[in-house]
Amino acid sequence: MTSLRSITKPDGSTQDMTDAYCLAAAVEAQVIITKTFAGHKIVGAYPTYTQSNMLAEATKYTNTVAKGGTLTTGQNSRSDYLDDCWGWIEAVRANSAVIEASVMAIAADGAKTELQKVQDILDIDVSANSGWPGEPPTEA
């Protein structure tokens, strides 16, 4: 993904879009892009129906133990895998929150002009952020 700061015109030239954004619009755009990117990472690894099934299965295991039952070795392994999956999803969400907080911090920086803030926000490349977790867990 490229920066929001410039666009490529049909003739192949680029245009700096900094002046076209006000600070509020830049913040909103970057937050939406961040949330969308995080959502695509999560759903790409675990589609919604898979997440629902994982929750149902984890609930079944939790209820079994809560009622005094025990899990088989296979169920324990599967439960550990589900925990790893949710940990990965939480790591994606946490990094999204960190990026969003950095956007808000830039917007609140009293030492910068509004134009500088807009430029800094539009220059954020969410996909290149080093805080995203690695590949999602795979079942052994």
C-alpha cells in the first residue's frame, strides 16, 4: 500500500494531496485504513465462520472443565491451538490500536502546524508497520 499523501493520475503523474485534506479527515482516513487492514489480516487468516466455530469449540472445552470433566490429550492440544489463534488475533488488534494511538498523538502535537500533522498522518504506511505479528498459528 502506498501513502495517502499522493495519488497517481491517469496520465501516470502523481499529485500531492496534502492540501486536499483537513486534519480531521486525515485522522479519520488513517484510522479507517488501519482498522480495515487489521480486519483483513484477521479474516484472511480466520474467516468469520471459522472464528465462530473456534469460539463454540473453546466454550465446549471450558464448560467441560468447569463442570469437573477432563479433556483428552487431543482436546488439550486443540484447546492450546485455539488459545494461540486468539493470541494472534489479539496481537493484530493491539498493533492496530498502537497505530491509531500514534495517529491521535500526531494530531494532538502542539509543536506542529496543522499542515505538518496532516503530512505526517498521510505518510503512515500501515502495511509496512513492523508491529504486525508474523504468520498466524497453524495446527500441528
